[in-house]
Amino acid sequence: MDSDDAIDRANRAKRGSPFLNTDQAAAYLKMSGRLLKRLRVRGDGPEFRRHSRFVEYHIDDLDAWSAARKSRGGAHG
């Protein structure tokens, strides 16, 4: 899937529903779906909900996870 298409789909989903699938959530966070899946397996990714075999991310959880990782600049300790 083209990343621009995934971002468009994520934006449409955000208007219609606050829940995104893994590919849409990854596009929203500007990362690959593969990385988001790896983060989920390791327990380092944003909160998600599992409905049967489907995984969904709420937009608010994606925003909160992203904001918590905001770089403050300066030296890394």
C-alpha cells in the first residue's frame, strides 16, 4: 500500500471512527506497519484493543503515545 493512500485512509477513518487498524495507525504515526507490530509484540507501542483477531488503535491512544515520546532536544543522558 502506498503511504499516501494509507495516510488518506487514516484521515478518513479519523473523521468517521476514532479506531484505526494497524496499517492506518502506522501511517498516522508515520512509521511502518511492521515496526508498529514489533512494538506491540514487545509491549512498547501504543495501547490497542483486540477484537477477535482484529487489532485496533484509538486515535487518542496514538496521540498520547506519540506525545510521551516527544523529543525535548539537548544532550541525551
